[in-house]
Amino acid sequence: MELKDIKEGEGKSFEGGAHVPHYKSFTDNIPISRMAPPAEVIIPLQQHVGASCDCLVEVGDKVEVGQKIGDSDAYISAPIHASVAGTVTAIEARPHSDGGEMDSVVIETDQEHSEFVPQETRDPDEMSVDELKEAIKEAGLAGMGGAAFPTYVNINTDQPVDTLILNGAECEPFLTCDHRLMVEKADELIAGAEILMRCIGAKKTYLGIETNKMDAIEVLATKLEDRDDFEIVPLAVKYPQGYKSYLIKTITGRDVPRGARSAALGCIVRNVGTTFAAYEAVVYGKPFIERIVTVSGPVVPEPGNYIVRLGTPAEHVLREVGVDPDELEGHKVIFGGPMTGLAQSDLRVPVVKNITGVLVLPPDMVREDVSYTDCVRCGLCVERCPNWLYPNQLSILAEHGIYEKLEDWDIWDCIECGICAYVCPADRPIVHFIKRAKPIVDEM
Amino acid sequence: MVSKLIATPPPHLKRENTVSQAMRDVVLALIPVSIVSIYFYHLYAAFLMVVCVATAVLTELIFRGAMRKKHTLHDLSAVVTGLLVALLFAPTTPWWTAVVATVLAVGVAKELMGGIGWNLFNPALFGYVATTILAPWLAFLSRDLAPLSPNFGSLDVLTQATPRAMLMQGVPLPGYGTMLLAFPGGALSETSALAVILGGAYLLYRGHINWRIPVSMIGTVFVLSLISGFDPIYDVLTGGLLLGAFFMATDWVTSPIENKGKWVFGIAIGVLVAVFRFGVGATEGVAFSILIMNTFVPFIERVTRRPSFSEPKPSPAGEDA
């Protein structure tokens, strides 16, 4: 491999997108550490794309850590598990980070017995492909990078898939959880990739990593020196490099037409966090009960990459890093990255399967009163749109309620990455207009 | 529980670029040529600039006020339009002509079309060309307002023929170096090709304009001039081609938004300029050419529209889609 010649920031990329300030130095050198479980966890019955789970417990039940508490017969679904040991105190609608409320299982934590202890250690090489898939399905894995699509459905494909792409781009500013995972858990990550390769029958794995993570590239390159079936692909530092379609195009050169499942293109993309979770699910039988979350922001006293139990309320996360949730007037608390994550108004919302970060932006980074003007046709959004759309047209049509024209301008191809609004000199909330119009167009 | 958290929609980061900053940079980019024109034309040039900028600001206030819209003076686009109108005129242009041109530019071409972003024509060029066409009907202004004209003394260069006219009449022009550096005669903006190029380079460097339009427009004129047996260097350096290529044809609102369209637009303007200059023998070729192509922008954008990244590619012959 000629990785030593790669300079920081350079690498393969796609057409479109833009450089966005990283803000990663708050946490990119901080080792992963464990966050104490909260007094109670709130576990929504739906945490993934697909069908909601049926609740398997009742109020008053005692649950073990890792016990399955929700499941569904639907194909596109993933079970949910108790992330702590304790007592079910409520099954009711609770505030959710996507806005609104969602039916959730509330468990009062038994701090004494909440550590997950593996019952056995299994050797993946001695397991059949069906056993591997079953372990991943039972663990309730879902894409940890963004969309939370059930991993089992993704890998249970009968189409020939020759390529596995591990997504270590982590192109959203602030987030470093995937970065730290690659640096600290490289062996487990490689083993996880081998498990996924067996599941889908892939012969080759590409690791796409943005070159602002040179230490991760170095660690993995050393471990993969003699491997022909693994290749590290250094990626230019550009948002939204980590989006599936652009990653496939960048790494394999294959086009990704609308509606095509990535399996139909012969490759499957998995986030590095999900791959690590697949390793733990197979080897330790560990269900998806916790994940690494980057907690960061310029005013956070103890920013870091924390292993957080699913269902942990935002306010607990904030207190644990030294932020007083009652002293946040004029701040923004974001679940996810700052380009696509949602700002929360209620800090009781829980961390769920696809929450990559909890960010606190201070008032000087927050623009409360955003006034925008008409489009001046500067063309920046058109130049930067990674999907080669005309965000200017979409925003004007949506703003003026001309919904019937939006499909002519390919509104459904918009991935809502937010780069259009980021570059707009007229401050137009372009992606917000588009998001708001989509359900209306859908009804038409 | 706090309720004063800010929960506006993503993205939560914003690049620090605004329309006002871009317009401020355009004003900065116009300073070199403005200084050169004042050097040659003294108060005549300064007076025109002050009149046009003040008229532009007042016109925006009055038109937007009448339409009960908030003024947008902070975006500086009125200042830019006023300054550009002034630079399009010769120093001897009566102030009332400049006022009419500026009112038409800001009031009609921009505000009546819906404000910045909705205008079809480049406002400054529209105002300039409209007054040129309306000149016979504006004669009464000259009759009534002539006594109100300030007298800034005499200037030899004021009576000099414009470089384009000299070219047409076969009068020899000074060498390339002089023509590039500074040579009076003609509009304020025609006093120094180098100053205009400097301004254009600054806008390119700041990323406000796209290189494809000036390159295709100037390149087309150069090639067609060469083919037609004229002097391509004089054709590039005279007649406001550079100002048009860097400051007018690149106007965000009135040029195609996508790169392929920008090529088509620039080449078409270049062809029209050549037709006006070598075919018709007109001296206003650049202004007319850009305005004509402004009207074609919606059409150009329709035929050069780039398909979505997700658009399925036509499958190779013989294979099922």
C-alpha cells in the first residue's frame, strides 16, 4: 500500500460537497471511556427503520441487563434489549429526539447488577453463516451511523455481493466516536468485518477513512499489511463523504441509481461502529445495549467519547460531562452531528441506536434570529450539492407552495445533508424547506 | 427543566458568507478603475459616481417603500448597481441621463421585477441601454436642465474619440502596453483595462464569480476577431469587453447557474459581440449582447440541466434495464 504518501486532508472523493470546519480536536485524542448508567433508562419501542417492536415486558417486571424487551415478527425490524438491570416502572409515551413522543419502556436501574458479563466466548470461525446472521439479528443491530436500518436485513441478501465497504469517513464535524473506535479497537473491527464478509459472501473489504484521521489509517494499515482482502481507501476531507451512495461511487466507481439497494450494486456499506457491534454480538453474544457517543462542544468541561447505555436521557449525559442542564439558556443541544442532527428542546429524550453525538453549542455559535432573503442565484448550492440537484429551485418552489413541480426537480433524491443551507449567502433554510415539503408531495 | 434551548432546524453550522460581503467585494473590485477614471476625468467622473450611487439608494428606498417592502440597502446591491451605471457612461454624460438610467436600473429592472434575485436583465446594463435608446425622447431634459449642469472646467480628453470609434475609423491606437495600462476616451470603465482585470481577478480569487464566463466570452471574441482579420488584442482591451466579461455577464442573478450553461452563455455573448462589431459596426456591442443573452438564460438552463446523481444511466444496448 502506498498509504505513506497520502497527505492529511487529501484522498479520493466525489463531485460536489464542501469543506466544513471539523471541530474534532475537542475529542479526537480522548480515549473511549465508560459513562455510568443513569438512574432510569427510557427505551423507545422503535429505534430503527421498519416495524415497531411489541413490548415483551410489563410494568413491575424485573429485567436483566441485555434481556430482550421488545421484538417484532415483521421482516424489517430489530429487537430491543434492556440496557440496564432493574425494574420496569412504566410503559408509556415519552419524548423522543425525532420530536414528539414514542411508546417507551422505562426501567429503573439496579446499579449493582447492570454490568454486562458475557456468558461465553464464541469463535466465529466455528460458527456457520446462519449462526452468525442469527447472532446479529438477535442482538438487534441497526446502522449506527445514521439511518438505523436493521443490520440483519442488510446482510441477509441472496444477491451476490463481492464487496464490503466499512464506513469510517465520519464526515460530520465534532464527531470522533468512529475515529476512536478505529484507533482503539482495530483488531475487533477487522474481526467484525470478517464476520460480515462471511455473511454476505464478500471477497474484499474497503475501509474508507477521511485523512483527518491519519492515526486510524496508520493503526489499521499496520495490522492489515499482509492482507489482500482488505484495502484502506484514504478519503479527502469533505462533507458529506460518509453518505452511502457517494462512498460507493468514490471507492468502487459504481453508479448508485435511485431505488437501487446497495446489495444490487454488489456492495454493502457498514458503519465501523456497527461492524464492531457485530463482532461483540457474535463473539460475546452481546446485544445492542450501548454505543460510543461523542459528547462535545466548546463549553463542555469534560468532552469525550463515552460508551453510553441506550436509553440514557440527554440530561444525564450532560451532567456526567460537567454541564448543568438547567444553565443552558440560549444554547443548542444537538443529537447527532451539527449538519444533520436535531436540536433538542426537551433534555429528557434518550440516546437511541443511531445517536452518534450529543453536542452543546454555546450562544455565540447559535443564531436564534435567522432572517433570510430571496435566492440571488449565486449557484453555490448547485455547485456543492453532492446529489447534483438544484436546491435553489427546490427551495423556491417549496417556499411558494408550488409542490406539484418539486418532483420535476428530483426532490426525492435529496439526502438532506444540509450543505446547500450551509453555503447559502442569502441564509435560506433550503434543506428545511425541502424536508417540510416532502410529506406534502408524498400526499399528492 | 429548561425551556430556553434553541431548537432551530439543521444544519447548525453556517459558512460565514453573505450577499452583503459579496457586494462589498464587488465595490472593492471596482475601486481601481474608479480611481483611474477620476485621474483622467477628475470631478466629472467623481460627480457621476456620486449622482448614480445616491440615485440608486434613493430609488430603492422609494420603490420598496411604495411596495411596502423592507429596504435591503444593507445588501449593498443598490450601491453596486449605481456605481456600475456610472462606470458605463462617458464623463460628459449629463447628470440627468445618469439619473434616469439609474432609476430604470434599480427601479424598473430590479425592484419592479420582484427585487434582487428575480430580475431578468442585468440592472445596470438595462438602465444604460434603455437611456441610450430613449435618448431622443429625453432631449427635453437636456433643454430644461442644461443650466443646472455643474461646470468642472475643461478637459482635453473629453473631446477625444473613443478607442472603438478610432478602431472603426482606422485611426491608429497607441501600443498594446498603453491600451492595457490606461488610455482615456470612452466610458469611465474604459480608462484602464488593467484596473478592470485586477478587479475581476479579485472577484475570482474571492470565489464570487465563475471563471467560465469571462474565459469563454473573452476567448470567443479573441478567436472570432483573429478569424475575421482584426486585431484580437485591441478587440479584447476596448469597448468595455472586460468590464462586461468580469462584472456584468457574471452577475449571479442574470447568468446561468450551472457550469455547462455558463459556457454556452459566455460563448453566445462572444459571438454576438463579434456580430455587432464586425458585422454591424456598432460600438455598443457588449451591452446589447449581454442583455440579449440575459433573456435566453431560462432556456439555456433548461437545455443544459444536469441530471441528478441518482438518475439511472441508460443501460448499454442489448441489456435489460
